[in-house]
Amino acid sequence: MRTRAKRLTALTVLAVCAGATAPAAAPAAGFGLRACPDEMLYGLPDQPKPTADPRCGTLSVPLARDAAGAAVGRRRLRLALKLLRPRSGPARETIVVLAGGPGQDATPLLYSAAEQLGAATLRGRQLVAIDQRGTGRDALSCPSLETIRSEAQLDAGIGACARRLGDARRSYASADSVADLEALRVALGVARVTLYGTSYGTKVALDYAARHPERVERLVLDSVVPQTVDPFQLSTLAATAPMLRELCGRACPFTRDAGEDLTALVRRLRADGPLPARWYDRRGRAHTLAITPERVLGLLLAGDLNPFERAPLPAALRSAAAGDGAPLAQLLGPDVFKDGDGGPSDDDALFVATRCLDGAAPWPAGTPLAQRRAATESALAALPAEALAPFDAATLRADGGLALCRAWPEEPLPQSAAPLPDVPALLLSGTADLRTPTADAIAVARLLPRARLVTAPGVGHSVLSWDALRTGCTTRALRAFLTGGTVRDCPPARADRNTLAVRPFVPARLAALPAERAGLPPRVARTVAGLEATYGDLDWMRGLTLIASLGTDIDDPRQPKLGWGGLRGGGARQRGEYTVSSFDISDYTVVAGLRVNGRSAAIDSDDLDLRYRLRVGGAAAAHGVVTITPRRIRGRLGGRRIDLPNRASTTFAVPAAVTAGAARAAATAGEGAGGGF
């Protein structure tokens, strides 16, 4: 189902609350503040603490409240919080960092948020991160969700989850998180708040603003989710082809229109059925999968959170439209980067509960459970085909997102229709964001009298996280907005400023590569071109593998070895532990007719650029031994000495991918593959 890709993982959320002009009151004694233990940020060391006195504690809130906000029953939840005080003097403002998705702990993100806001912005302010209800020590759990592997299993798994949670399931709507946020504001002694949300967090911010308009100072909304959720996510579907066209720009000589390639592929899959394809794991074992429109849509969405996965898409879609599914299969394979397809994460139950309480249903209010399937089909049939283009009703039906809440006992709660307050509001949107497209941000901006919309060209979901790797213009806009400076637009996209570029088109067979190179015999020239394509694939897949490993301790000998499969055969496996540079390359094949075997090693001490020592074979190749670095290809092929520039597309920029900045971006952006909510 599209709302969760391999698992129902939540998206990171930040919500920031600033105090009134008077100094903030001292934290209430009920927080039980104490020294914080050293922690890890999703497998990575926390950034240097921006304060000498971090403190940890909890906020006690009722599980259930009545319409007036009074506690119902005696059960309470303890929400973990983390506090960073100013370096000196009292705090004149309080900034609260919340995580949502819903379902991600916020407290591990505090130091990253502090660095993002910057020392000047935080001067005289304190930061508080609080975990959302249903996460942390009070996390919801539904083992039945582990059994869901297809739309056919959805009703049983979701229904069992609802029964396991019992009556408590009604207490995990966004409205409950809004009430918790208000309880925190009161406990902190803050008169008004500034809300700063990302993705689902923008919905919480908007809901809070509608519920407590007199308590809102201003709004910062990154990757905007409207208050009312569209169950069909039409804005997402409409944004797919334009995203591909923007991604290409003038850098895709292999196609005239990447958006039309997507349309052609969907049409081909509908006419001819799923496209069978093979992908290979790091041991070189072949696996088969069927490429379908819904899997293509899921892959497009996955690039929202990892732009490095999106760069190969135009060429891969072009290949698939022509009948070659290998490039897409290499990205779609469920075990490309690690063994197994892990079960659902700890936040799955919270995601389902909140989505089913908040999300708009594709059936009329009051529809009995037994009639929801038919009602959904009627609503889907009523949509014009152009509203779903370049996909179709069958894509949404097979995707499973429309059926997510079909077996949930409660109807979605009515969402607020109250006007939003007349306060300053900064909206940030990535033009390549499919989960929360810029069209949604524009629609919300129209509801805010003093909205300022800043778009980041070429940036996907969680703008502030990924734009830090590009121009950083939205970070500057955020700091200017919070400190009273001038908020400036982002500059137009420029290829020479991008962290990554579009991956090149690679034909299926060596014979299709150029046969002319520096006066070499055709067979040798084609082999050199094939080696450049092979090097590009090795370099790119290594980078994707390193990003996939950011949440694990690669020095732990119990962890599976890093590795990946070749585009058309073979694989690469980590040699020993404690390395990200030494790999065994076995029968690695990118173009049919050429394969390589050998090893990689670091060129320098930072393990970023690699040297590959490879034996070259294959039925169509000039055999020999070569050494390939990012700059040169040297060795002997077909009896000829080779010393040529490496013209491979080495635009992955591994240094950027493995720096602390990229690590924080990956952790902050999360892993979900669904719509903005």
C-alpha cells in the first residue's frame, strides 16, 4: 500500500513553539527534569550539543479528553521530552520540536533541529522536543500488521489491530496531539506559540492554529499537508510527470520527454500486463519481480526522501517503456541493500490509528463496513481519467491506500473548517515533492492572510533537510523569518550547484555502445565504454548502499555485510568489517557481454573515492586487466595498453552522501513512501 512502502514508516515532523515577548516561565516541576544520557541519532552520533545543560523529563497527559478538554478516566500517558537551555540568562522564547508522521520520536532530533535553526536564531531561546503520544515508552503495537503483504490481507490485519487497541484507539487523532501541545504550552508558561511543522506536522500546526488562534504567534510549514486529506491524492498523481521533466531539464539526451516516457510505460503495462524483470543481490543471486504501475508510483514517491534514488529514474523509465525492466528492477528489488524485508516498524499502529481517524474516507459518512468496498469503487469510477493521469484507477486500487481504513470501526473525525489566524506564515515547498506537492502549499497559502511561500527548485520532501545539501536557500529563509530579516526566494535550479545529476542511459548489450574511442579497435572501444558504464553503476550503487546503512552500525560484526547487485548480474560484497571501501566484485555485469571480477580499495584516507582492480571478461568484451579510478582507466584490453580518461558519470558525490549533513537529512526525512499523510 502506498501509504507505507516496505513498512508503515512515519515521516519526520518538527513543530516549533515560541513564547510571548515576556521571558518564559521556568519549566514546571512535574517535568522531572534530569541530566540526559548520551544518545545515538538513528545509529549515528548526535551532533555536538549546542548547550552545556541538556535536560530530559516527561509530561503527563490524560489518554482521553472530553470536548472541553477535561480528562476522561484515570489512564495517563507520559510523553518524553528533552530541553536545551540558552547558554546564559533566561529564555525569552521557547521552541518545541515535535515528531509526527505520525509515529516518530522527536527527542533524538533535538540537536539536529538546533543546528538547522542556527546559533543566532536560538540566542536567548530554549528548545524543547517532546515525543508524540503513541511513541516512545507508550508506543502502540499491533502484531497483526506484520501479516499484511498485499491488499487482500489488509482488512484482516487492520481489523485485528483495531480490536487489539480497543477503546484507546479513539485517542490517537491529530486533535489529541493538538491538546497535548496546548498542555505543554500551559506547563511551560508560554502565552503564544509559533508552530513549525514538516509534512504531517504541518497538519498538526494548522489544526492547532484553527483550534487556538489566539495562542499562535506565527507559522512555519515545511512540505505542507492540507487539513482535509484527499483520499485519492490527486495532486500527487498530477505532479509525477512534471517532476520528471524538471529533473531532466536539458540533461537527458536519451529522451525528448521523461514525463511522456512515464505515460508510455503505464500504458504498456496496462496493455501487456506486468513487465517481468530480474534483479541481483550482493551475492549475485538472481531474483524476479513484476513491474506494475503501482510499483512504479511507489518508486517515484521513494525518491521524495532520498533524491539519490531519483536520479536514475528517467533513464530507467525510458528503458522499461522499451521493454527493458532491469534498471527499474535494480531499484525496486526488496533485498537490494540488505537481507530480508524487515517487518513493520514500531510506529505502524499509531500511523494506522491516526490516519483512519483523521484521513478523509473514499466513502460517504455512515457507510457500513460491509459496503465500504463498493462505495470506494463507485467514488473511484466517478473520477475522470485525466484526474488520475498519468496513472489510472487500477493503480490506486492495486496500491491499497484507498483500502487502508476499510476495516477500521470508526469513521474519520470531521476536520476543522475554522478560519486560520491572521498571523505571519512561512510556507516551504520543494518543486520535486510528490507527497506534498507545491499545489497543496499554494492552496493552503490562500487560506493564510499573511502567507509567504518559498519554493525550492528540484528539492523533494522535507525541504529544509535536503536543501541543506544544495543551495541552503530555505534554511536562510527560515532563519530570516524567525529573526525578522528579509525572506528571499530561492534561485532557479542550476545543474552545477546540484548535489547529483541524472544518471545516464545504459543499453542492455555491449554491442549497442559506441565502437569509436581514441583509434582503438571497435571491440576494445566498446569494452572501454562498457567499463565506464560498469564503474558508474558500481559507484552509484555503493553510494545508495551507504545511505541505506546510515541507520545501522556498520562496525557491528553481527550486521549483514554491505553489498549490492549488478544491473544485469553478479554483485559486490564488503570485505571484512569496519570498511566502506573494500569490496569483492564478482561477475559484475552492467551490459550483457561484459563482466568484471576484482576488488576495490580506498584511494585516500577518507574512504570516499575508490580504485577498482578488475579482470575483464565476457563473450563480447576485449579481455584483460584494468585499474579504474574516478579519473582514469589503465591496463590492457585485447592485448592493447589502455590509459584513458574515465568518462563515466560519477555525479553521485559520495562525499556529500556520507557527510554528517546528509546523515541528518536522511534521518530527518524518514523512510515513508506514501502521501504527505
